[in-house]
Amino acid sequence: MTKAEIVAAIAEKTGIERVTVLATVETFMDVVKESMTKGENIYLRGFGSFIIKTRAQKAGRNISKNQSLVIPEHKIPAFKPAKPFKDEVKNNLKVK
């Protein structure tokens, strides 16, 4: 599902104009990005958490130059779904 499809679905379910829904979705994403760049996690009860994970330092390889290198410890954004969210997805998806 794309952002445009999400906006269309919200607009259809709520009756709010697409332009307003798009502005709201864009603002939500901006707030999430700004908060996470400040090192803050975001918790949405019943949905999940946008968290910052720390990746440990590790050895890597540049295969084009055939040399080893060290990838330093770094932080990455991650999403951890809440248990009710995981359960709903697990119970409603059919295995093909």
C-alpha cells in the first residue's frame, strides 16, 4: 500500500477531503522523523513503537577492492508492532 492509497482510504472512511488527509499524514511522518532524529522513541498503544536501535560495531568487506573494514556502531530507526497488532495480522492472514 502506498501513501496515496493510505490517504485515499482514510478520506473514504472519514469523509475528510484528501488534501486535508494528505497534510495530516505528511505532518505525522514529519513529527515521527523529527522526534527520532532527536533520539526520542514514539509509542502508539495498540499499534506499535517507532524505536531507535543501536547496531554494534562489526567487521565488513569491500568486495570490489577485496579489503576488510570496520563498520562502526550506529543507530537505525525500527518499528516494533504491539502484541494486539501482531495477533490481528497473524490471525487474519491466510497461508497460501
